[in-house]
Amino acid sequence: MKPISNYANDRYPQQPYDLVREMLTALGIIGALIVILAAIFSTPDVPALTAKQVTVQDPKLLVQTALDDLSQQDPISTYGPPYNNTPGAAQRLGFISPQEWSGVQIPVNSAKDEVIAPLEKILPIDPVLKAPINSWNQATAKQQSAWANAAAKSLDKATVTSTTIHWPGDQSAYGPLPELMNAYLSLANSGLLESAIDGSGGPMPSTNRTKSLLLLQDQADAQYAAKLDMTGDEWGVIKETGNYPGAVWLWYYTLLYQIPPFSSSDSADLLVVMTVFVVTLILMLTPFIPGLRSLPRFLRVYRLIWRRFYKETGEGGKAK
């Protein structure tokens, strides 16, 4: 390429430029656009869903959630790592299965951790619960399942308030569940259920809220998200709610979940993550990949952008 000479800035008219004024003007315009667009397109500013809110609005839903936990029919009980060792539950692509490789890192027993343990924590202030808790703990798994299934089948006919529940028919068919669920509803209605689930047992509050967040992750969260148009097929993960910002940087992940084969795969999470990983790796290594790194030279878009420069300097030939 010939050396470029006599291409000084004074070939063009010079104008005074106030950088500070330009910056303030741009900030003002952008700020106004943000306020207007946020008012038109933003998602509802609502608080995070709590067990107390579920108890007040739909107490049967909380009871159903607890019964699913007690009968091990909740999604977490069969989720696999990092919560349990459910055979065949881990996502995999061929031999690749990070979920299985990591193993059980956060052991979760839904019946114990989400229902029974929180009730045991309030025994000092409600000692009447000791007998029904012992009755449940001492029963066989088969008996526990029979009680929970009987209660679930009759739940639609049960009379439920935010603090009490009464099942129809012979109460012995439900074992200790009437007493346990009454206490569970009262604990949730007090706003202390999440703290009882996560509590460390010491004077300091727990900062790990994993288990209490798992409590409502099935039907309760799904119904709440549906009312706010924030389900997965509505790109809910990138929308803000309450004090929690939307994960807008996950738009690419969310996009993949909407299209085949990701939308129909049993290992969708792993497939999406691996796809993003491969694409990111390609972008990072672009300067070292023959052919791909030469695309700018072949496409010659830069010459279109700088066409006036090349015309005036006589550098209109092929790039060197």
C-alpha cells in the first residue's frame, strides 16, 4: 500500500465542539427514552412470591405442595444431582453429563426439609405437635404415602382457610396430617415458614435460601408467573420483578429454549449451555481460525465505509 500523505484535517471545515454539552444532551434524551419505554413496556413491579402470600390467596395450593413433598411426588425428589441420586435423572449429551459428574452437592429431602423439619423447629412454642410429628416419623414409607395420597384425593372437598384445614370423612385415613397441615398453614401465614426451612438453628439468620426457594418452584411459582406473563415461553427470566432485576443478559439462552431441538429435548438445559459455550469459544478464537479470520478482507465492508477516503487518496484498488 502506498504511504498516505497530504491528508491533513484542515482539508475540511473546522467547527467548535462542546463535548460536555453534547454529553448532557445525549444523557437527557436517553434518560427520557428510558422513562417512556419503561412505562410502556416494563413488567409488573411485584414482590417475590412467599408462602404467606400463597396461604392467603390459595391455601389449598400450599397444602397440595406440602402433600407432594411428603409423598415424594414433587419435582425435586426426582430431579437428580445436585439434590439427590435419582437414577437416569441427570441430563446428558452422549458421555457429557456435568450434572452427574458434580454429584449431590445440596442434599434435599423434600418431606423432611420442606415440611417436617420446619414444624419441628416450632415444637418449643407448640408442644402439641410432638405426637403427630412422631407418628409421621415412625410410620413406614408405605403408610406415609397412603396418608398423603388419601389427603390429596380429598383435598378438593376439604374446607381450607389460611390457618386451618378440615378433610371430609374418616379422619383416621389421613393419619397425623390434619394436625400437621393445620400447624403448617399457621406457620406459613405467620410469614416464618421460609425462615424455618432455611434456619441454621443458631442466633444468626441463614443466608442460604436454596431450600425455601425450592418449596414453591412447582405449581405455585408457575401459576404466579402465568398471571404476570412471565413463564418460560414468554421469556420470563429476562423480565424484572420487585427488587430482583431481570436477567437480560440471558436473552440468547432464552431464545434457544424457544426453538427445536432445544424446546423438545429432555436435556435442554445442557444442550443450550453447550451451544452457547461453543459459539462463545468460536468468537474468542476467531483471530486464530484460518478463513474465518479473513472474512473482513473478503467481504470488504470496510472499503464501503471508507469509500471517500480511498477515492481521495487514490487507494481504490484491492486491499493489501
